[in-house]
Amino acid sequence: MRRIRLVPPAYFLLALLLQLALDWLLPGAELLRPGWRWLGWLLLVPVILLAAPAARALASRGTTLHPFGQPSQLVTDGPYRYTRNPLYLALACILLAVAVWLGSLAALLVVPVFCLAITRSFIRHEEQVLAAAFGADYADYCRRVRRWL
């Protein structure tokens, strides 16, 4: 029997739906007053600064964007100078922005759960593949650059 693997965007969509459900179910758990919720829009700036350049860096080197693919090159420039996982960080920033925009403490709780799920389901596997493919170069990169921030 073939096992179905969810990809990171599916985790993101599930997290987003959970945020909306929690905000609806727990409307009293307020993170910010309505006048300050516009700050959520500011949290989308890191998404723009991370996601497009990170995807472009991978594509320009012809290496995989797929979490279960085989990397052909170790990318350490662009956003990868600051975080080893700029695309996952961008998704987490979107969830954070949604929680702030909703003004919902309950929705905010989804963000660390999403980060933990992504780490366990994808990042650890990707790190093993990268370590096997690039050895000491990848180990040195891990010493210089954090997993998330």
C-alpha cells in the first residue's frame, strides 16, 4: 500500500484553517486590540524578503525545492545566510501575521505547533539528506547559520 505524504504547503493550509477555527471558537482570547491589528500586515514583509529570493536561489542552481528530493548543491547565500530554512520561516511568518491580524491569542498558539510539526516532519529529514550529500561543508554551514532564526 502506498503511503500518502503531505507536503509543507498542506501543513500550512491545515495550520491556517486551525487558526481560523480557534479564532472563531475562542473569540475572547484577544492578542491585540482591533486598532493594532494592522501590525499583522507588517509581518508579511519578511515573507517577501525570504520566500522569493530563497526559491530563486534554489532554482538558479538547479537544486530541488521538494522536501523529499535529492539536493544537487548546497545553497548558503541569499536568505540562506541568515536561516537554513527561509521558506519554512516565511510560512511561519504568514501564520504569525494572520494571528496578529485576527488579534487572536488562540491563533497565535498555532505558530509554534506549526514550527514543531515542520521540524519533525521535514527539516530533520532534509538535514540528514544534506549532511549525507555535503558532509563537512554542511556541518560548517550548520555551525554558522541557525535552523530557524
